[in-house]
Amino acid sequence: MWDLEALKSEYKKHVPEVLFEHNLRVTKLAGELAEKFGADRDRAEVAGLVHDIAFPRDEELVPLAEQYGVRITPVERNAPILLHGPVGAHLITKFLGLSDEDICEAVRWHTTGRENASELEKIVFLADKMDVTSDDDGHLSEIKEALEESLDKAVLVCVNQIIPYQLQQGFALHPDLVAMRNEIILKSKVK
Ligand SMILES: [Fe+2]
Ligand SMILES: [Fe+2]
């Protein structure tokens, strides 16, 4: 459906080498997770590859968000880098011709997640976080163990690792991250 190798060559022009390497690892991991959970592997790989297209444009994120009509919450005003997902969802269409809605949404929500995230969104969220999670304190192993139970469980474990770090750093918590965590917890309680 998409020529992944051609897309890699094109995408490479938009990001620095170190980011591209991360994106290649996320491509692979997202593909593996899609395979494991019966999601669309092609879409997972494409979204995994291009999710950080807006990351290097940190100075331009607020104006680009305004231009594209992206919602800017107070948390994002305070930390504009959080806008690289939502802005990226527009840039992949503009620069790479990708207009598949599921892929755009996975790019849009890859940093914060959201309530009622799709399976593909969760896969890209998780693959991205797993690639930058160290196993020094057993965090990566904890996520991998949870993956044996379910995708939701792994996302929950991952968010439960992110939140204490953000509290410790004194960062504001993104409402969509909290909403995703609440939804997964409440859903499992209702069952
Ligand atoms: Fe990112
Ligand atoms: Fe990333």
C-alpha cells in the first residue's frame, strides 16, 4: 500500500540523523506490535517512521499550530514541543503526501495519547516510548511483561512510569495523558 523504503528516503530529508535512527527503530517496533495485536502492520510502520516529522521545528510549532487550527492547551503553551504530534499530522500530508486518517491520528496523538485512542494510536505511542525507555530500573522489562497481558495494560504501565517522572520534574501533566490513563483504568474496573 505504501512504499516504505521510498518513504524512508523522502522522510530522511526532514529530520536529523539521530532522530531518523530513532524513527527507524520505532518503525520496526510498531510493526512488531501491530503483528502481535492483529493491527494494520503497514499503517503502524508508516506512522512509526514519520511520527516525529515536526520535532525539529521546535521554534515554529506554535505558529504552525495556529496556522493549522490545532488546539493549544495551556500545557502546550508552556511546553510547545508537545505540539510536534498534532503539527506533524499536518506536515506528513504537506511534505510526504500521507493523508490516511488513521496514520495522521497516530502521529497526532503519539506524545500524549488520548481517551479512546485507537489501537494504532496506542501502538505508535507505546513503540515511541519503549524506544526511549531505559531498562536500568527495569522499566522496559515491565512494559514488555505487560505486553504479554494486553496492549492496554502495557500502555497503562508506560503511563504509570511517565507520570512520576513528570511530577518529579515539576512538569504539568497533559490532560490527554491523564484521560487515557483514567479510561484504561475505569474500563478495566467496569468489566
Ligand atoms: Fe515525538
Ligand atoms: Fe519519537
